[in-house]
Amino acid sequence: MVSICDQVKRTAELLRERRPDLAVEGPIQYDAAVDPEVAAVKVKGGSEVAGRANVCIFPDLNTGNNTYKVRHVGRALSSLKAHNDTNVHPIADVACMGLTIVRIDQ
């Protein structure tokens, strides 16, 4: 059986091979994919995509749905971040799984 992380790595590899014109990163946690402040803390070594992703490819429908829902709940409860002593979003971290992200500039 192939792990979710391995599936995400393979998806990123295939995407890089088939579309070398796209900026692709993965696996990466959702909060680091879409939030520049979190990306600055979590993504070491630099990335042209982290914190600025506008396309997220999840390993399965459940992960995508759950992350979407948690992200929206996280926005509604954003005041909780003030009570967290780290630089990451406490709500968004709950549903973070590996995913592939893409930045498409048009």
C-alpha cells in the first residue's frame, strides 16, 4: 500500500515533469502553502510557491473537504491565534496533511 505522503510526492513529480512551466511544491502543509507568515517559519530553504499558492492538490476528497472547512472555521475563530505563542495558525494545523501546491500566474 502506498502512503498518502508518497502519493503526494509522486503527484508533485508528475506535475513537474508534465508542466515544467508551473511552480510546484509538495508535500507541504496547507497553512504553509497559503500563508506567507507561516511559510516563513515552516518552509526552510526557500520556495517560490510557499505562502502564495493559488492551487492546492489534495491526496483525496476527504482531506480537501476537511481542510477547506477547518480553514473557514479558522478564519471565524482567528482571535484564537492571539492566545497561541507560536507563529502558526492553531486551527489550520489541525487538518494539515501533505499536499501539492501550484502557483499559476496569468
